[in-house]
Amino acid sequence: MKIPRVLVVEDEKAIAELISVNLRHHGMLAIHVMDGEAAQRELDQVLPDVILLDWMLPGQSGVVLAKKWRSDPRTKSIPILMLTARSEERDKVSGLDAGADDYITKPYNLQELLLRIQVFLKRTKKKDDVGPVIFKIGDLNFDYTNLVLSNDKVEYQLTQREADLVRYLCLNANRVLKRDEILMNVWGKDDYFLGRSMDVFITKVRKYLKSQNAAKLQTIHG
Ligand code: CA
């Protein structure tokens, strides 16, 4: 069995050590780096299964790094769990919009942290068996494996999350989907902050589809 590899990007040494020891205790390989530069060097060498990313870091912040890794084809599908001391709603939403898949606020509950990581690892494993991966949406072709939405005029490179959302909508075309249904199936849980983040993603996807008259995403109130 492959040992899950977790990259811990955290400048507070004591916290990072506590997390790393716990991950190792649960059969994972924890690689600790102090800042974005060291994290990038590590990512250039070996890709981890999960990234734990502190928000406040010397140099580039966690949000900047999440954005960067999301837009890099090599790293875009690695789940990112944002570690943050900030509990402002605005901050949580901007962390998720930057590309983090989930967040956990300080002080960390280690049990919860492990649980979230295990959810990510399970999801990655499940990816080998996702069902259909090529879809036709009006004039657009959607390639879920490569996260590309394209026709002969345009090519949109989607993030993993955008692609998950488009795929879920394709599989449920012509159906009315409830918000919590979409959240549970695409994000894995129903949560107020994720709901706010979902709205941002829906707006993005709507724009892609509208630009080519590919399909209509209709909102039905209530
Ligand atoms: Ca920090």
C-alpha cells in the first residue's frame, strides 16, 4: 500500500511538529517546510497527496500560494487544506476562492484535522473510478480527465473543483438540483461558507457556458 504523503507548509515550528508527529503516528509521511519557496522546491521534486497550507506565512501568503498551485497543471488537482487563524467569513470565502478545498481554524483540533485529510485521501483514491469523463454540452466538449472545456473557438482550462461541478451538472442535466445536493456531491459537505464559495463557482461556470451558448444554467428560487 502506498503511504500518503502530506506536505505541511507552516512557519510556526511547534505547530508543524505537532501536526507532523500526529500524521506519522497515523501512517502518513509528513514533509514540513517553513515557507512558499521551500514548498515549491518540494513540489518540483515530488507531488504530495495533500497540502496543509498555513494562511500567514513569511513571503508569499497561503492564499497567493493556493492560487498559484491551482493554476499550475502539475499541482492543480492536489487537495489543499488551509490552516488559518482568521475566522472572518470574508477570509474563509477568499481562501476557498483562491483554490483551497477546505479550511480549518486555529487552534487546530488534531482529530478534526486528521479526519479532513482522510476525506481528501479517500476522494483521490475514488478518482480512478469516476464513470463517464467526456461530455458534450451544446457546442462545447468537456473533458473531465484533462479539466478542459473547449470547442474550435475557445479552450477553458478549469480547476479541479470547477470540473467536478460541471461534471455533476452534466450528469444531472435537465434536473432541478437543490443547493445542499450540489454541495454534498461536489464539495462533500453542506456548510454555510462552502455555500458562499459555491455561488462564486456557479457564476464562473455559467460564464463559460454562456460564452458559447452551450447550455443554460437556470436558477429556480425556492
Ligand atoms: Ca503562520
